[in-house]
Amino acid sequence: LFSGRVDFLLSAPQLKFLPEPTVPEIAFCGRSNVGKSSLLNAITGRKAIARASVTPGRTQELNIFEVGDPTLFRLVDMPGYGFAKAPVKVVEKWKSLVKTYLRGRQVLNRTLMLVDSRHGLKDVDREMMKMLDETAVSYRIVLTKADKIKASALDAVAAKTAEEMAKHPAAFPELHITSAEKGMGIEELRAAVLGDAGV
Ligand code: GDP
């Protein structure tokens, strides 16, 4: 499917700019610089469908991509979070956009929350998990940049993350370990996304 049509549709600074909810959506979220653009590019097999990160905090919009012709589902690139110097106003705006999207978007089938393998879950990720729990949006956790740490350290982070996930009602039980750089875990994640989209 990803070898067919994958197009950027639009950036929505507010929910009213979103397309009609006619097809399933799969959303991607994570801290700024987690490797979200790289993962989206790897999953879709495109070099630069998702822009690599610009200035942290500037991309405060939902970027929508369409897959299939006619469109079968959409990928939603949510604005990155957790950058240290973000003004309160920016954080509030982010929260309101993301929360209303999660709560109100009936076609949202699954969210993928990306976590840097080297860092594991941070408090901002825990806040995100809480928001996903509260809005009853089922989510996967995807460890990124797995090529950047040793296998033993990766095992430890994966075990710790899985343990914490088990306490969250909306977390999908399986954890994904990926490297966009090396292609690790990408095929499996792609299949999971297609499954989530119901295609
Ligand atoms: P975003 O801000 O979450 O969209 O993150 P990007 O995709 O722009 O990636 C942030 C940085 O991490 C860039 O310098 C990427 O080259 C790097 N990066 C992303 N994925 C990987 C990966 O799987 N392995 C390695 N080694 N670096 C990665």
C-alpha cells in the first residue's frame, strides 16, 4: 500500500481545518527530536514525506498525510512536545489542540507514541500516556533510534518501558523497537499500522 499513493494533504493549526472524517486515522506523537519524521519516512518508504524537524516549537500543527488512491486512511503527524524552552502559551496551545483531537476525532484508530531508546519514558511521555488513557485512545509505544545504544541497554529500556505500559489501560501490550536508520522493526511496524488502519 505504501508503494502506492502517499501524499501530504494539509497542516491543521486547529481542528476546524481537518479534512472530513471519512477514513481511519493513525496518529504519531513524541518528544521533539524523537525521530518522528524519520520514522514516518521509513514507514511510508519515502525520503522526505515528513519534514525533518525545524526549530523546536515551531511545528505546532497536525500534519495530515493520505495513503491510497482513493484514500484508504490518513497518517497524522502530531506536533512534538517536551522542548525545554517552550513558552507556557505554546504548551497550552499544544495541549488544547492535541486533547481536542484525541477526544473528538472518531476516526482515530490508534496513536503511536515514539520514545527515544536512549532516554526511555520521560515525565512528558507519562503526561501524554495519561492524556491517551483519559481520552480512551489506544496507543502503541515505539522505541526509536535503537541503533544508537548497546543491545544490553536496549533490553533494559524495553523491559522497563513494558513494565510501565502494563499499568496503562489504553496501552497496546506489545512494544515496538525500531531504527529508521537501519530499517530495524520497520516492516513489522508498517504491518501493525496497516492493521490498525483496518486495511
Ligand atoms: P523529529 O523531530 O521527531 O521529527 O525527529 P527527526 O526524524 O528529525 O530526527 C531527529 C534526529 O535524530 C535527526 O538528526 C535524525 O537523523 C536522527 N535519527 C532519527 N531516527 C534515527 C535512527 O533510527 N537512528 C539514528 N542513529 N538517528 C536517527
